[in-house]
Amino acid sequence: MEQHHEPKKYHRLTEQERISALLRHQNGDSSHTIADDIGCSYVAVLNTLKRFNKYGTVKDIPRPARKRNVGPDAIAALSRAMLRPRRIQINTSRDATQWLAQHRGVVATQVTVRTAMHKAGLRPYVIQRKPISTERIRAARREFAHQQMGVSQHRLNRWIFSDEASVGRAAHAYNYIWRKKGTPLFEGRQLSVAAQDPVKVNIWAAISHTGFLCFRLYEERMTGALYCTTMEEDLLPALHERFGAMGHSCLVQDNARYHTARVVKELFATEAWKKVKVLDFPPYSPDLNLIENAWTRLARVVDDLEPRNRSDLLIALHIAIDHINSQERKTHYFRNLYKSFPVRCQEVIRAKGFPTKF
């Protein structure tokens, strides 16, 4: 017959037993011997000794007050306060935690408050401002998409997309809003998430189907004169190096004021630019400008490098661009980006000129 041994049941040590265990340990008795004589576990004796060495007493140390859970009444009041535009500024879960402590006397962690807010249906929705869309703009987008639908891949590989952007720690901050699903957006609840001390660098760049063709960092505001200098000193030598002095290419740029300035048009009309065709690009069409996707990729690589100041950011930009170009043979990111251009035109036609998902 198998014998089943019941596990020993240890009792909680009283204050007198703890004092006795402490005195016996000071007299040289081992912890195992003390535990067997008292009838407690070996761990209980060790905890008693640790408590005495740390706090100087064998009594139970009162634990700090545990933070209470957020009840439904407190969350309902918080929801009303957050959805009330232009009155109470509750931007983050930290602000919500402080508001509950001040107005409702509820002490909870940010994780607990955020979890309760999610259970109540509140979500931080990212606000993305769509481009301006009028009938004239939609007609121009449809016409451009129809014209460029049949462009061959060989011809598309000679297109150069150029644009300007601000890259840095706070250059790509999100705007978001707390609201319940299905409820209208409030303009007063739009919140901006950015760094406390933003570090930005203005950059102009041009991309081809093999990666970044050239780029230029500048501090001042972009003007027509500065844009002409950039075209002559950076883009034109890069085009001659890529396609040769007699090679034809096509420049794609948006309709910013300094892109269509008089001095810029006069520059493109000179003999040096006769082999470069400036494409008539439709207004408010970032989904058709492939360099917009390249900015996102560049910002992610720069974020991974974690620049702390402006000097680190300048170095990080050079490293990021070199890294992206070196990884192009493995990832084929820009080649796939160029291959998506006919699909983008199809989506614009299907959307009847309205903004697309790209």
C-alpha cells in the first residue's frame, strides 16, 4: 500500500516566536534547527532575520496603501471632462491620473487609468489632415493620372523626385484626439505630441529608383534664390553623374511657391537644363510624390540612431542616408516604390481624384 504523506502545515509566527528565533540565531543555532523546533518553515525564519537586519524590528512592517482601481463613476466623470472642448486640458493619461486624484480622490497608476479609459471606449485617434480637394484639383489629378498611366518602367527610372522636409526628434510628431468610436471630432480636443526641446534640421533631397541621389542641409528658409543655388550646385552635377551630360531625365516637384518662382523658371529655361524636363505636377498630391515615403523611412532610421542635439542629428542624417542607400541592394525599397507609381495613378482614377491611401 502506498502511503500518502500530508504536507506540513506551518503557522504564522507570533511576535514572541520571532524574538525567540532571533535570540537563538544570535546564540549560534542554525536556521533549520530553529525552524524545526518552532514548527515553522525555514523561509519564515530567514524573513524574520532579514526584517530585523533591515528595519531593526521583528514586527510586521505596514505595506504602503495600495492604489485603488478606477471605478465606473470616476471614468464616466473623466470621459465627460475629456470630451468637453476648450475647457479642461486632459491631454495624456498622466493628466487624466492627476485629474482623478484632484477632483475624485482616486489614486491610481497611469497604466490603470489608461486601461480603464480603454474599457470605457476612449481611444487616442491619430488626426491626419487630408489635402485640400476641390473640383479643379481633382480634375487636375485625374488628368495627370491618365497621362502617366502608360509610362514605361524604363522611362520611369529616369524620373527624379525632389522635395524639402524637416527631420528631427519632433519633426514627425503626431496629432491625436481622445474620443469614443462613432462620435464627431472636436477641434478643441486636438492635441500635439512633440518633444520638449525639439531639434530639427531642414533638408532638401532628390531620389531616384536606386536611392537618395543627392541632398542638402540648410538653416535659412527656402526661397527661390536658394532653390536655384541648390539646383545648380547639387542636383545638376548629380544628374550629369547619373545619366551623363547628354542623358535625358525628368524632374518631379510639387507646386510650392519657391518651385514655381520666376527665377526658378528662368533657370530651367537655360541651356544647361535643356535635357531635364520639369513635369507639370498636380497640386495637393502627396500620394503621387514618391519622396514622401522616403521621408518616413529616413525619419525612422534617424530615430533609431537617437540623436541628442543638433550636431548628433547632422551626423545621424548622413549616416542614415548612407545606410539606406547601402541597403537598397537587399531591400529594393526604392525600386518597389517606383513600381508602385502606376498603381497610385490607378487609385487616383478609381477615387475620381480624391486623396488615396498612399
